[in-house]
Amino acid sequence: MRPRPIRPRMQPSTFAAISSVLVEGFQVDAAAVSPESALDQLGLDSLALMEFVFAVEDRFGVRIPEERLDPRQAGVTLAQLATLIDEAVALKARGDG
Amino acid sequence: MASAAAAPVAVTGSGVVSPIGIGIAAFTDAVFAGRSAVRAHAIDLVGLDVPLVPVAAADFDAAAVTSPSRVPLDRATAMALVAADEAARAAALGEGSVAGERLGVYWGSGMAGASTFETTLRTVYVEHRRMRPTSVVTTMPNAPTAELAVRFRARGAALAYACACASSAVAIGEAMRAIRAGAIDVAVVGGSESLLTPGVVAGWQAMRVLAPLAPDVSADAAARACRPFAADRAGFALGEAAAAFVLESIDHARARGASWHWQLTGYASNCDGVHITNPDAEGQVRAMRAALADAGLAPAALGHVNAHGTATLAGDVAEAASLVAVFGAHRVPVTSTKAIHGHLLGAGGAVELLAAACALVAGRLPPTANTASVDPAFAIDLVTGSARPAPELRHAMSSSFAFGGTNAVLVASRCE
């Protein structure tokens, strides 16, 4: 099943951390990284995209449920990824994550 | 002997990452000096009776190597890329040197990604981390082959050979055959192995084939742990390495103006078909004779053998008997460079061919380090002490006799 749409309401600090993972860990040009950038337009293949999401999850110590995100799906933006991370962090802080 | 030989294949470039040196110049220097890289190494595992083993590690930073496929690299794959880059530079193999469909990759490794797999499983079982999405492609046996194919845009056959300690010798020989047969014009060939993680090292130690070290062993004694063909031999050290060559048909090499100093002239492989570990002199003799016949050479034409020479009790007995059977009264000078770089497993055939090529090019025979005198039971001319001048050297052999019974023998010849 396709993950349901994500309405982006991310924290700027979350986006900044995700950007640094992309630039430092995956050699993506910083100029190409904005909240509106789509994951599938970053020049990473599907395997690298999944490694990237793993790296972001590890950075925040959370997991995004598979049914919430498939990074290979066309058009998913970095802002949407950041929003999912914020949700997972909030869930974890409440103690049910 | 009348030359019934098949065509030689040019070796237009070489590269190496090894415990005794990174790059051809450093490697050559250490080979002739007989400088050992073997050290005492503590296995970081609980419950071992013998925690200290002899190991030859390469001074190599895998983190500095980028994967052409942008996936995490196994250490051996990183070594393979660096060695192959050196070989390609030496061969001036640039874009447009060869059509992609005419370029192959033939690569050998005994256990390829086993050390990465071990490390990954450790994080899963001990640290309760996840398997990563790239764990399969990092550890699959053809990972080095695939990364090399992407690096060089090779679109001919890209084949991974796994026949334990004969893997890279087989890979080189099979590439030679493919070039002779006209299937490809050029091949990036060789082998890589890096298995110095605790579990794999402990596995080798458990077979009791590694040279024993006293708990208070000195650095000097550890460096001399491996003594091939000596009466007091006691086993080998594990090492890690990659060696690469650019093989090329003579016509293709000439047409693009490449230069080369030595070429491959003979190859044979077979199997003992007898036992999973015990070597069998009969199979080794057949392999050496077949490789000589492939090169169109009589035994007396050979001036040097870089032996398999593992320094195990049984292994050296079988090999000495094989050498006597093949070369008889000719008493070809024999070296085992395993004394200094350790047993490189799947990379061994490629690295030892490189050492034999160093001898051909320099007209000198490397010594068998650590062995003061040959076991009197062996009627072979072992090169001991220091390098021996051999200005007339024209043809050399490198032998690899593997677990599983696979024997692979390569013959290399100096160009006039």
C-alpha cells in the first residue's frame, strides 16, 4: 500500500541535521538541498536513499514506520521526511515510541 | 622444446596493496629485502585457548576509498579498487583505450565480504542494530568484481572466482584464456582478500595451521613465525592484500602503443579430487606440467618458482615432492614469499605472481625470508638468505594449491 500523504510542518533544526547527513554522508551538493527537494531528485539510487533514511533515523534515535514512508516513492520531499522525524521524536518523548 | 604454445598475453600494468608495501615500488623493495610484515596479533574474542596469532596487516586506510557504486565498501574491495587503479594507470588504460564490450573483469577472492558480514552481524546480535540495506551488496562474493566493472565501465564478462587459495590465480588464468580465445581484448584481473576480523581469524586458528606464538613473543620472533620449507616450520601467518593486472592481447597492446616488460605464457588448473584439505602431489605435478606445456616450455627452461610454500608440515612435503617430480635434476630455484606477506588466501595467487614478475623484470630471485636452511628431506634449491642474481632468468612460475583441491599454475616470461 502507498504511504498516506504527509503535510510538512518540520522543525528547522531537524531539516538542518538532515541536510548535513546528505552533504557529509552522501556527498550531495549543498546547493541542491532545500526543504522542497524531492528525495528521488537528489542523485541517489534507491539503495542509497534507503541508507540515507537509516542514517537520519540513527541520528535522531528513532524509526519511521515503513507504512509512513517509502523513500523511493516519487516526489517525497525533505520537508516531509523532517516532519516524519519530528513526529517520531515527539512520539518517543511521550514514551510510546 | 618445440613451441606448441598458445599465444602469450601482455601484462601492461600492475598494482598492489599488501602488508609489505602499497604500490609496486614499495612491494618490490620489500620482496627483494625479504622484509617481513608479520606481527603478533591478539584475537578479540572470549573463550580462546590461543589468543595470539601471527598476522600480516596492510597499512591501508579503507575509509579513504570511495565506492564507484556509492555503497559501503568491504575492506578487501577497497584494496581491490586501489590496486586496480594503480594497474590501470601503469597501463595508461584511459577512457577510449578499449571498447567497453571488449573489456572484462576476472577477479578472485576466497571469502570476499566475510569480514564485513561478521562485523555487521556483531552489531545486530550484540548492539541490537539493524541490518543495513547495503549489507548484501557489500558482502556478496562478486562485490569487488562488480565495483571494478563499474569503475572501468567494463561491459565484457565480469566474473568472480572462489576457489580458496587458488582464486586469483584461476581468475588470471581464465582471463588469459578469454583473451586468447578472442572473447575480450583487455581484462582487469587479480584478487583481493581481507579477513582479519576476530571470527574468521579464530576459524583459521582452530584448524591449527597458523604458526604458534609464545605469549611473550618478541616482535622479531613474530616476524620470523612463518618459515617455508624449513625443518622447524610450524605454519603460516594470515595476511590481507589485493593485486591487480591489466591483461591484454598482444595485438591490442601493440595497436594502442602500450609497453610491457613481461607476459603470461602458460596457465593450467585442475583438482586433486581427493580431500578437502590434504594436498596431493599427483594433482600438483599435473598442474605444473600442463602449465609448462601451455607455455611451450621444457622444465629446464624455468629459472624460478614462487611456490605455494605455506610452511605447514604436510603442505611443504607435498609441494617439495611435486617440484622434484616436475623439475628433477634441473633443481629450479624456489622461493616462498609467504614468509613476509603471510598467506593472502584468495589474493595469494595474484600477489605471488607479482613477486615472480618482480624477479623476471629485475633478473634477481627474492629470498625465502626466515628459512635459514631448507629441510634436508627436501631435494629443492630454495633461495635463502638474500636475493640471488639471475641475469639469465627468462621464465618463472607461480603455483597456488588450494583447500578444496584446486591447483592453479601460472607461467610468466620476460619480454626481450
